[in-house]
Amino acid sequence: MKEFNIKTPHLIDGTPEEKRQEILDYFHRTFDLDTELYETVKDDATFYMRADHLRHPIIFYYGHTSCFFINKLVLAGLLPSHINPSFESIFAIGVDEMSWDDLNKENYAWPSVSEVREYREVVRTTIAKLIEELPLELPINWESPFWTIIMGIEHQNIHIETSSVLIRQLPVEKLQSGLFSNICKEDEPVIANELVAVEGSEVNMGKPHNHPLYGWDLEYGSFLETVDDFKASKYLVSNAEFFEFIENDGYKDKQWWTEEGWSWCTYKKAEHPQFWIKENETYKLRLMTEFVPMKWSFPAEINYLEAKAFCNWKSAKTGKKLRMPTESEWYRLVEVSQVKEATDWDVAPGNINLEHYSSSCPVNTFSFGDFYDVIGNVWQWTETPITGYPGFKVHPLYDDFSTPTFDGKHNIIKGGSWISTGNEATLHARYSFRRHFYQHVGFRYVESNHEPDIRVDSYVTDEEVAISCEQNYGESYLGMSKLPLQVLDILKKYVENSSGKRLLDLNCDTGRLAFEAASHFKEVTAIDTSARFIQPAIELQKNGLLRYVIKDEGELSIFKDVLLKDLKLNDNHSRIQFMQDDATKLKDRYTNYDVIVAMNLLEEIRKPKEFLSKIHQRLNADGLLILGSTYEYKESVSQIDNWIGGFKKDGEPIRSIDGISQVLSEHFTQESNPFNLTYPVRKSSRHFEVMSSEVSIWRRKM
């Protein structure tokens, strides 16, 4: 197997030119590994198979990482334009099981494998050239152009691992070993696990923004937690140890399972871990591209729900209070085991970074003092749902990387696996999955009388999103009506017989207009580019409840609960389809609408002129387009050449409404004179910003 050795670069040390070459090498090694991963797929037809019904076919992931590079670099202003707008739309969204993901295969016309392969090579050449030519100053931080490039590389590292899990679920006859030929062939008799004492201590989690290694937004901040004394299992739970639970009818006994776990177990009719294959009375183990006789000393790879059931069962069997470690207890294990950071390795101290095997290995192979596999082999489930540390801020170029998972339903995994590379192999890496998901994840257990303090941010705490929630669902302020309600009045006035019509709400924000319009329209499609903003609307639609926290004064906060029934909006919400998508690169299926509303969108997109020139394609003849904008353009979002107005040309002022008229007049007639909607935006109890959006209404020509 080719040596990849993909360790994330140090972002402070060295000279700019040394760092440029290091990043270029890092980019190519990662791209090589990503390419080799997909070469394990034997034929093109297999790329269109779904390994998991909650995932896109493999072709999506083949194109996704390259598309991510281009979309983020265009957003950052580092590339002047898209390479293939169609690809960069179809491959953009749909990697996690979110309720706004569109997994309907009828909505996609996937390109050929050869077309995607050619696109990947164009992207590779484009990025390499950018790395070679882009000005570079040290240190590299959030504001640096090179941060976006490293973001793309680290994103690719993530998908190397997550795609490997999908490939592991494809039929073995559709695969060839390739990258995964270096499997560990060792196995041992049953390894007896034992509990080893760990002295408690204060553990400081999180890292500062001047940390020398790349990090995702949820890694930053600071959270100090006191960890009590506990005992931890010397080894990860092996297949042999987990088999005791199976033999004891663990999958058939409801008492060991949480309510969520038992619901999953009965729905899946699970009898053993997903990667086990039972043949008569014997078991085989599914590795990446082959079945092998059960490796009893390999770590058990299971989801959180199975691990929790095992801990409950073993607690009853042993009389000990056993559970999985918290995130802070895992960090305490790292401290007592003196685990080095990835950039300090000469050789990986565990089965990680593809430096040893392309599979798991026996749980007693890699020692870290008194414990084994503190990092590497497989990721380890924790009891801790993911949320941000105090001081958490979203990165503006990837504003929905983390916050959609802050729902109490995604638990943190720590430690990395045999295929974890780049940022994934660092000690500060924080990743999470839904509790019923399978990855290359196992677990160890701890004994402790301490009940962990589990932080679940069921309240929206993201400041920008919370401000939007209050603007949409909170009280009325300064004697002004809310913007969504003012827009609703426009719809009532200008749209006749709306009960039989379809509405497209672009830049839907946290969704109030969509909920209101659902009472008047046959169908509402509500689209926003950010999952951060759509998620509260999804929660409200799904559960009838939305909770968020707004600023009062100083450090004081106000907790708000919104009930859909209190707003009298709970009867027709099933008519709404909330989707995450880019309004400037909408998929073909978003068409044949009778009304399109686009409020405050023009100032948020890179090419508003281009958007306006194509929007008629989404609208039926005689349909209405309702545009509203503050015209607060920013050069950080779009260059002046792309603005609709707000500049001088030949010494004369060009106003936005004139620019809008010039673009739309070919396909639209103006329905009324433009007018202003004025509304407040609450920042705190005594801090408001009053905004005014100019609205123009256009009817598509017959």
C-alpha cells in the first residue's frame, strides 16, 4: 500500500515558501488517497448504488469534496467564478441525515463517472495553481485565504473516512481490495478486559484561536470541567467481550435498552452488530472489501445505542455502575496516558493515519501506558452530546458545519480510527454522529458513581439565528409589524385564488413566512442556503416547539419558547417543504411556481444580476415575483461589478430599482410602484436596528 502519512500541517512555524510547499504536498497526498479510495469500486454501475438508504449513491460523494472546494473558494472570493455550476449544485448538499436532505433519486440525474472524474482533475489543477500563486503570510488563521484551502483539504479527509464506511456496506463482489489490502491478519484468544483506576482532575477542553493546527469551529473556546476519580476499561470492548451480551439474549431483552435504542433495535430487527454476518452458528466479519472469519480480538464496531445497552447489561451482571466515558473523561485518559499530538509523532503510536493497517487490529496491540487504543483502531463513543464550548463562534465560510448537530441527538466520538487522517487524527478533533449511525466506531466503558452532567442545547443559542427566531416568532417591537407578516399582507393583496397555487420562498430564514403562507397556498417550498437558519423551522414543523435564547442586557439572557399551536399555524404546516439549497444554483426541480418571494436575498448573493436574469425560468406565465432588499451590498460578498445598483456609472448614480428594472423587463412587467417595508431587528432588550426593504412586484409576461 502506498504510504500516505497525511498529518495536518503546523500553521505557524517555518517560512511562507516552506509552508506553501508543505500545504501543496498535503493537498496532493489527500487527493491521492481520496482517488485511491474510489478505485476500490470495480465498475461504474456500482457508483450509482446506495450503500445506505439514508445516504446518496456513491457518485455523490465522489463529486462532493471537489465541489466543496470550489463553492467555498468562490464564496471566499478566491476564485472568480464556478467551474461547473450544475455539478456544484447537485454535489453540494446531502451528506448527513437531516430532514431537509433530498434523497429522492427521482430528483437527480447524476452525471457519468467519467465526467465526474474529469471534473475532479480540473478542480485538482485549479487548487494546486491557487496554492502556488496565492499570497501567503504566517501565521495562517481564520482570516487567511489559505484557511479556506486547508478547510477543503480537511473536509476531504473527513469524507475519505465517511465514504469508506459506505463502501464497506456495498456488496463485496462489487469491490476490489486496492487501498484496503493491508488488513491485519492477527487474532488472539479471548482477551480478558479489566478496569484500571484513573485519578480525577480538572480538565480544560477547547483550544484558543491562535492554536497552531487547523480546527473546525466547534473545537474552539474553553470549558473547564472537574473529573472525579473513575476506572476505565484497559481495552476497547472486543468482539469476544461483546458476544457475551449477544449470547445472553441482549438484543431480545428490552430492559437493557434506552427507549430510543429499543425503538431502533426492533425497527432494524437487529440481532448483532451490522458488520457481523451470521452463518449457521458461526460468524464472519465484514471488513472493507471482504468477509473474514470473525476476528474476536478486534474491537466491536457498533452504534451508541448498542454500546449503551451493553453497558447497562454489564452493570447488572457485575454490580458495577458502568457507562461510556464523557468527553472530559476521555481527555483525562489522554493526559494520564501522555498521548502526543499528531504533529509530534515520528510513527503513529496507535492504529491511525493508515500508518499500520487498513483495518482494525486486536485491542491489545497498541499500548499507551496502562491503557490500549487511547487513540486509533476505532473511534470511541462518549456519553456527551455535541455542543459548542463557551466562546463558540461559527466560521462564516462554513456556517452550518456544527450547529445542525447541536440537537442533543448527536454524540461525540473521540480518538480516531485506523483511517483517520489530517485533523481527524488530532487530539482536539470533535466529531459526532446520530446515535443509531455506524462508522468505524467502538467503545470502552468506565466505572463511576458520578452521573455525568450532559449539556444538551435544546435551545437555539447561536446569536445570529436566535435574533432571526425573535424577529420571526417573538413579540412585536417599536409598534411595527414583523417583516414576514408584512410580506404576508402583500401576498393576500396581490395573489388571487392562492389556495390552488404554489409558492417558492427564497431566503426563507427561520421560516415564519412559510408557516403563514401554508394557510393560504396549496404548496410552499421554503429554501435557505444555511442549515443554521432552516433547522429551527424544521424543529418547529416537526415538534410544534421552538426554543431559543436572546440577549437581555450584559450577560443576562431570556429563554423563549414558541408553540406552533399558539400561533395558530399548526393545521397546514405539512404543506411546507423546507430545503437547504443555494438560490443562485437551484436544482431543476424547483420550477413551475405561481409566486416567488425573495426577501433580502440580493444583498446576500455573489451575482444578483445573474440571479434576476434567470429567475423567470422558475415561474409560471402570469406568475408573480416579489422582490425585497435593503440594498446593503458588501464587497466581501459580491464585487461591485455584480451589484444591481448603488454605484455611479459615467458620473451618474445608478439606483438598484433601476438596475432591477433593466434586468427583469425582458420577461416581466412591473405590477406596482416600489414601496418600503420598515421593521425592527432586536439585538437586546434596549438595542434595536430599524431596517427598510424596498419591495417591487413583477408579473411574468404571458
